[in-house]
Amino acid sequence: MGIESYLNHPTFGLLFRVCLIEEHQELFTTLYAQRLFFIVSNGSGGLQFDSISRADAKILVENRMRWLRRQGTPQEYTQLVAVHRQTFQ
């Protein structure tokens, strides 16, 4: 999780990776405003962008934080807490 990742959305331009949601799904946000959020799925048909609300994105990140804390991965957890603060507070 220490590596920054970016994707180019066909309409909204450069997206910044917030975190992994689950296997083959990641949460991205618009690079500058961080107001639009997308779940990006990587499947057999290529990348799929599904827009979600800011509130739903926050819930996904908080769920991921809880999962990381339970799994005992303190470095990833600490990094995600910092991303959460920067993005949602």
C-alpha cells in the first residue's frame, strides 16, 4: 500500500488510488478535488468504473481499516488511517 497508484478515467481524468477494497476491487478518487469516488473492478472484461457516494466511500475505507486492524497489519493500517484523515476529514 505504500506505492501511489493512478488511473486515467475516460471522463474524469486522473484518479488516485485510496485503498484496496477486496480482491480485484479498489477505491479511487479524483486526484485534485477528491469529491468523486469510484470502485474500480479488474475483471475478464477489463476495468469497470462504478461511481459511489462520498459517504459510501468513507464506509468502505473504515471497513478496510477494521479488517486490517483485526488481521494484525499495523503498517498498512497506519497508512490507511492517514489516507482516511486526509480524504474524509
